Amino acid sequence: QLQLVESGGGLVQPGGSLRLSCTASGIRLDDYFVNWYRIIPDEQRLRVATISGSGTDTYYPDSTKGRFTVSRDSAKSAVTLQMNNLKPEDAGIYFCNPYRGNSNYWGQGTQVTVSS
């Protein structure tokens, strides 16, 4: 049975860092592109990073480029999102989203709060 779990969220002050992790059972994350999204209730979701299955290609929008780093930890079968220099506008619920063709999976998300 597929299970996708995001973890690592929490409360951090502006300028601080968090490291999110996405793990899966039932699928191999290495077989999928993986997006990280931030979703704020009643607002549009924003893609904050993407990593290819091989891990060699990544994408960041301008809002996260230079501050966020997405990577794979194949030993742990995980995809991590290192977030540095966090800003209040980075707050929201973060989801990892493995996708391949018509296969598209979502977990429960992890809450990130950026506040002094």
C-alpha cells in the first residue's frame, strides 16, 4: 500500500533554516520526478522545487532559488528540501509530489511557520 510522508516542518524565525524530508513506501521515489509544493489555505499552490529521478536535474522558481536545495538520499529512499534564510512568506503546508506520466501522489504535508 502506498504511503507518502513529509516531515521536518516546524516553527522557525525569519532567517532560520529547516530541512524537510519526503519518504515513501509502495513506490520507489527514484523512479519519479518529485515536486515540492507550498500550499496556503484558500490560496494557490506554489511549486518551490523539483528534482529529476536521477537527481541530476533540479528546478527552482525565482522565489526560492539560492535559498532552497532539493536533493535525493537514495540510501534512505528519501527526497529532502533544505530551506535556508526563511522568510515569513515561505510559511505554509509543504507537500512532496512524486509524479511520472499519469501517476501522481500526495502526502499529508508538513506545516512550516516562519515568525519571530
